[in-house]
Amino acid sequence: MAAIKRGNPASLKNVRASVYNHFVRVDKPGSLIFVSGQLARDGEGRPVGAASMLEQTRQCIRNIETVLQAAGASLSDIVWTTVYTVDIREFRQIVAAREEFFRDHLPTSTMVEVSHLSEPGLLVEMQVIAAL
């Protein structure tokens, strides 16, 4: 089992508490799991949450959870996330969805606005790394 330390540098007092940490240190991980970009599609591949950044983000996280479980991990093992969105102004909706799933074991996170994703109507895509 990996020793994982999560946190924020004390010198960054102006940074508010959020749904991510500024660093995650993993000492001697047993395994690293890389989850490729997950989109807001159900188990049959149909788009979910038309025009709702909140629901599409929830579905992305549900899909990540499914993939991690198949690999013998869980959301609490995630140490790094990258979020791609077509509208960074919807940041609060993405954060709201993350708050539902990430409570105690907060990963690091980067969010990037892109011009479009692989299919019209998709608003968000997420990829993660988990450490066991």
C-alpha cells in the first residue's frame, strides 16, 4: 500500500479550501492506474446530461469510478485529475459535481478550456491517475 500525503503549503494562506489539493505525495506506490479521458456517456455509449455541465461532470466521475473499480481501486485512490471543458465559465458546476464525489481524499487538479471535444454536445472530459 502506498503512503500518500495530501495538502497545501502553509505559505499559500490566500488560497481557499477547495475540492483539490496543491500537492499529493505518493511514496512507494504499489500500482499506478492511468484512466484515459472519460466522457458523459452511459454504459451503452449514449450521451448523458444534454446541455448540463453538472450532470455531464457527474457522469464522467461515475465512469471513472467504474473503470477504477474494474482495476481494483476507488475514487479515494485518485491523486491527479485533468478536466477539459468547452466552457470554463461553468467552473462552479464542475466543482459542485466534484464536491459530491471527492470529500476527504482530494486529488490535485488541472482544468483546461478547449474549443470542442470529440462529439458535439459533450461539455467536459476527465482523466485521472490513481495510486495504490
